[in-house]
Amino acid sequence: MKTKILILGVAVLFSLNIQAQGMPVYDNTNFVSLVKSLVESAKQTSQLLKTVEFLKQQKENLEKVNSVVKQLNAVREISQNNQRLIGIMQNDLREILNSPYIKPEEVTRVSESFNSIVQNSLETMDFIDQILSSDYLKMSDAERSEILQQKEMQSREMVVEISMKTKRYRDIISFRKMQDKINNREANF
């Protein structure tokens, strides 16, 4: 009886017209292409990481160059201010000291006044030379740039100060010249 039921069960299964593909098929090509795309993706990611590192390094280099450019601009400004000081000293001071309206005791005071400014300017140039030529206490570029900008401001202040002194002495000469004309005019009454 068992055999009859088994034969009957098999006959029923064949009569139902069930279609099956049999064993599952594994498609190796899809797996290979997935692995290839993952490997390519890893290569691209690695290249992107290298590019990011390169760009970070270039950014640091640009910041260093920017700092150096700021330092050079500050040094150029200080140099131009010192040239203005020298020009004032060569032309205006000589004119002031040669004026007959400046008293002999004032000549020394005027000279000392201008000499102190020039001496300060020369000391600033020596200090800048030390900063730029040595590590100067192992400063960073930012600290060095900040000191140079401070010296640049001091240099501008010196130019303003010497210009004001020159103007003041010219005003004194002009006043004394006018006073001399008034005191020595002829009376036409």
C-alpha cells in the first residue's frame, strides 16, 4: 500500500504540470563586475584622498607665500618711509638750518630733533634686518609679519612727525620773516 500511495503521489505531481527550473543558477559575471567596480571605486577614493592631501599642502604653501608677501610689503613701505625721511633731511632741514631766521641756539635743537628721528629709523632698519635674516627667537611667520607691520606703523608715524616738525619750523621762519619785514619797514608818513 505504501508503494501505491507513493506511485499515486508521483502521478499527481506529474499531472499538475508544475514547471521548475531545477537547480538555482549562480551568475558569476555579476559578481565579477561588482568586485571590479568596488576595486575601481577604492582606487578612485585613494586618488581623492591623495588629491585632498595635496590640496591641503598647497593651501599651507599659499598661506606661507601670503605671509612672505605681507612681510615684503611691510619692508617696502618702511624703506619708502625711510627714503622720505632722508629726502626731508637732505632738502628741508638744510633749508631750515640755512635760514637767517633760525637763531644759532635753535640750530642745535632742530638738528637734535631731526637726528633722533633718523636714528630711530636706522635702528628700525637694523631690527628688520635681524628679523628677516635670522630666526629671531624662532618666530613664526605670523609673529614676524605682525612685528614688521608694527614697525611699518612706527615708520609712518616718524614720517608724519618729521613732516609736522618741518612744517612747524617753516611756519616759525615764515613768522619771523614777516615780523622782520614789519619791524624794518620804512615809515612813509
